[in-house]
Amino acid sequence: MRSRLHVAAQRGFTIVELLIATAVFSTVLIVVTTGILQFSSVYYKGVTETNVQNTARAIMDTIAQSIQFGGGAVSGTGASTPGGSFDVCVGTVQYSYRLGYQLVDSGATGNQTYHSLLVQTVAGCSAPTGGQDMTSSGALSGRELLVPHMRLSNLVVTNVTGDLYKIQVRVVFGDDDLLDNPTAADASCKGNAGRQFCAVSDLSTVVIKRVK
């Protein structure tokens, strides 16, 4: 009797028990992995949206301050043709830009560009004929206001009345395959896999020119 009890005490798990344990462990692992992936997706989506919003707001603030306190005439009210080279002048501050094309550091192909939105001081600035050629692959003057993988979908500065101006800025982050109408002014994110790597910020404001 003692021998039988000793043998039973030393007996290991059965195949069925091992299969059940493996199934339970696999289920827990799948649940944990899914949770981590969802958390990562939400995190990266938040980071992407924050970066795009900060960039769009910085562009808006820079142009608004130029109009409010820079002095001089405002010329060049913007354009909506994708891929073209345009500019807006506020006094001696020139904003040269290219719409709808994604900014990249190197190897630009298709709807990509080496220059997106450059700001510089130019004596006698006059728009829309005096801007830089933003379609060029060579070095241009000024400070780039966007970061790689972003694109300027819309930039319009219009005179509402008198010294009142309306500024519209739309910045989009993401590759063409993540966007609907990627080069258009209404470019938007698709609701599919990879949406955490796509974001849109569309801002508008009205400012009054305080210095002439």
C-alpha cells in the first residue's frame, strides 16, 4: 500500500492536463499581447496628433505675429494647386511653400518634396511672384517650419476687411497610402491599419494688423 501511494505521489501531469495548461497560458498571452498592441497604437496616435497640432499651431502663431506686429503690406493670399510653388509676404517676411507634398530628407519620389514651408526675411518682399522655387531639390534659403513626413495641405491668408486678416492652416502627417486625397486641401486619414501613423490638424484664426 505504501509503495502504491509513493508511486502516485511521484506521478507527473497527464497529456490532457498539459494541453489544458498550455491553452490557458496561450489565452492569457494573447490577451496581454493584444492589450499591449492597443496601448502602443493609442500612445503613438497621441504622439503623432500632438506633434501635428503643435506644428500647425506654430505656423499659425508665426504668421499671425508677422501680420499683427511685423508691419508692412500683406500680399499673396495663398493657392490650392497641389505641388505648386507659392508664397505669402508680410512686410519683409516671406513664406514660401508647396502644397500637398510630403516633406522628406532625401530620395523624394512621387508626391514628396525636399521643401514644404520656408520662412525668411526678404527686403522688398512681394508675393505671389517673388517666392522661392519650392519644387527645387537644391538648398533654399530660410527656416523650414514642417518636419519630415508632414505635408502642408492648405495655407490661405485673406483680407477680411480693413486691417483684419483670416489665416487658415492645414497640416497632415502620413504617407499617401494612409490618406484620402493625399495632395488635396481636404486630405484626411483613412480608417484602417496604421492610423496611429496619420494625423490632421486644421486651424483657422482671425487677427488684426496692429503695426503698419
